Amino acid sequence: MNSPYMGKFRVSQIYKGALHDGLDLVGVDSKLIHSTVNGRVIFAGWENSLNKKQGFGQYVKIRKADSEDVYYFGHLSEIKVKTGDCVNITDVIGTEGSTGKSTGSHCHYCIRKGGIKGMHKNVSEVSGIPNKTGIYDDGYREQKSTNNNKVMLKQGALSYDGKNLAAFVYSQKFDILSRKGDRVVIGINGMVTAAVRADDLIECP
Ligand SMILES: [Zn+2]
């Protein structure tokens, strides 16, 4: 089963297609919300910052890599990623909460094709989380990863200007420090390592 939680969690409301297009989940062991896919954050913020009780409140949308499927994590109390971030499965993306149209702390977890309301997928089938209220165990006991937005360089890739790079760079994970068109500056702890071509980066390994 692949849930947004580590350890035990509760299904408080089941998936009912158009009537309720996701599962409502409540963390038991931990309230941290983890990404359930490798992909890119295409939205992280308030549905309506002027009305914090509207819709999903504070939420995160992640487009699964090489897919049209968009995963939603709604009603968060806190968000730990930003739009454009590349996330791996198990990365922490936020904390469960009760923002938006919500009566108690939970995460509305749903999948919409193309990110379009009404194009919901059966999130219970996809994730393996039973479509039945009750307490379940995700199975994870180790701390899930908190490494967000790390990239690696393809073996043998050159710098953006076509120069050779030191051998060590091919075995390290880097942060994206800046990006302009296909020119991406990568580094570690804010220190620049190189400017490279976007095509030479392996994202979400
Ligand atoms: Zn819900």
C-alpha cells in the first residue's frame, strides 16, 4: 500500500467517485504528509488565500513523472515544498491539517487526470489503500526521505559551455540553484558546482 503517511493512518471517508473524489486520511503515528509519486510539484499554496476555509485550503498538487495524473494532498496545515520542485516518492511535502472546507484534521488524497475536476481516478485502487473506514498500516517504519528537489548528472555530461567536468560530479546529488531555459545551475548547500544542460539532468531518480 502506498499512502501519504508513515506507519498507521485512518481512512475517515471513503472514495465515492464524483460524490467524493478522494480518500480522507488521518495520520495516527505521524501527521507528516509524504509524496506518493515521483514527479513535479505543479501547485503548492492556498486555494484562496483570502478565504482560508474555501475548497482544499492549503494544498499540494504533484504531476506524476511521464503521466497526466495529478495527485492532490488537500487541507494541509503546513506546506514544505514549492511549485516547480521535483519530488521523489516518500519526500515530506507538508503536514496534515484542517484548512479549507474541513471539519477536522485530515488529508483529502485524490488523483485527477490532467488535474481536471471530474476526471478522478479511483485512488483506492491505484494506491492499494482499502476503500473502507478503519485504521491501516502503511508498512513504513523507517523515516521517509526529506530530500527534495535533488538531481543527478548523466554520466559523461559536459558543462553548459561544453567543458569537461570533474569525475566526482557524476556520483553526487545536487540542488537546482537556478534555471533559465535549458541552462541549469546545480550546486550543494547553495555553493555552485556547475552550469549544465537541463537534458543532462536526471530528476526524481
Ligand atoms: Zn475529502
